[in-house]
Amino acid sequence: MNQSHQVIQTAQKLSREGRAYALVTVLKALPPASAKPGDKALVTQAGIIEGWIGGGCAQPAVIKTVRHALIDGCSRVIRISPADDGVERALDEVLEFGMSCHSGGTLELFVDPVLPQPALTVIGDTPLSRALTVLAPRVGFSTMVIAHHADASQFPDAQHMLHDDEAIPEAFRLTAQEGFVVVATQGKRDLQGLRAGLAIQAQHLFFVASERKAEVLKRALIEAGEDPLAVDAIIAPAGQPIGAQTPQEIALSVLAAVVALKAGAGSGMAKDPQHVADVDVSGVASQDPGVACSSKTSQASSLAQRACCGA
């Protein structure tokens, strides 16, 4: 298997797992850099590089830039060139890193973050829950379903499915937690569905029900020992007021509310600055990325082989 195919397979695997990464492409290379324009590599937040980016001199700058890009979702251009320690420059929209090692050569690279689709977790085995899992992927969501003892064939668009609303595996919960949760039980295991939704601890939990029914069930949850603050944060009734009547129309209404909230909430990526700094950048001076986004983040991409500078 050649290196290009390996990079493509790695990107596909990361996308299936809902994990972020960046594609790094060489735009310009001056000797004695070992890369050439058009070379590419896949870089993860953990600092794993799939492809060739030369020796170790440029890797710290690339990894650090990738971590910033995965936090803010912005693509950026960086330049890595020989310089003394402590040198840092910001030239227009290019972020310049000084490289103190002796390999030499100058590289200009484009760092393009590829963020996973936001997850929509639908709880319930109802016509509405099935309609939601059909529509959600068409507006950019990956779908996860929790439907107690349900027939999986009723949810062909679901990427992940649980058949027990009382036992949520940690890996499932952590993935669902990063997205949005909709309880669409419609009278069938409402309390169990709400408990499952609360257990995920997502930032936004919707419940498709009337205001009166939602208040009754919220009181029952609190009386049963659920966190009052978490219960109070449940969004109910869910959906935009468009006069929806059929399951498909109600699903459209709910998704409109989710999309509106997503647009107001930003990218949804965990903004944890500690992950940006935990790479050894000794010998590399960099400016803290304050570069404004100049293009949209990639949601899918073609891949990659190798990049970078002096071996």
C-alpha cells in the first residue's frame, strides 16, 4: 500500500469515528527543503502525522498550528524558515515561524482543519424519531439513535444505535455529548427517554412535547432525584412554530430549532487551550494565532501524501 492510500484510509477512518484532523499542504518550498509544492499530510490533534513532512524541525510548528486550527475551525497559511530563537512575525495573513535547527530551507504551508459533523442523538422509537433520522443527515448531522428494543431496520440512516435506553456506553455518551439530543418518545417511555437524555449531559437537550406535559415530567424527574438545573435546561416545547402536523413536518420544525441554536453556538468544538501548548516547540518561535478565518472549514476532503522540510 503506498503512502497516499494510507493517508486516505486514515482520513476515512477518522471521519467515521467523528474525530477531527487537518490536511497540511505545501504551497511553496525553497531548497534545501525536502518537500515540494503539492505535498500533503494528515495531522491529528494528538500530533500524529500521516504522510511525510520531512525531519523534526518543522513538525512542532505544524502540530501547534493544527491544534489551534482544530480549536477555532479556521484555515491558515504558515511559513517556516531559518531564524534565530525568539524571532516571530505576522505578515498579512501568513503566520511565520522561526526555525533554529540547521537543516535550512523554507516552507509555506496551508493548514485546513477537517471537523466532524455535529451529532444529533434521537431518543425514542416513534414515527417522529424515524423522520428525524432521515432528515438530519441531509442538513449536515451525523445521527445516533437510542430506541429501546427497536428494530434497527427502521433507522437505516442512523450511524450508531443503542437498543437500551437505560444503559449508555461511555464511548457513545462522549460522542453524543458533543452534539444535540432530541427526546422524541411521544408518550412511549417518556421518563426513561428523558433520563437517557440527561445522562448524556449534552449542552442542549430538546423534548418534543407540549409545555404542560413537559412541566409535569420535569417535576417528576426532579422528584426522582435528577439535577434541577439540568432538568430546567431541557428545551420544551421543541421546534420552530411553523404549524407542523405530520411527523415529517414536526421533524423539520425541530431540526430548524437545532440548526438555529447551532448557528448561534459556534462550531461546537471543545475550546481547551491546554491542548495547543503541549507540544515541544523549542527552537521554534511562533506568534499566537490571531488569524481571522479566511475560508470555510472543510467537512470532507481528498487526501494526502507528504509535506515538509529538511530531513
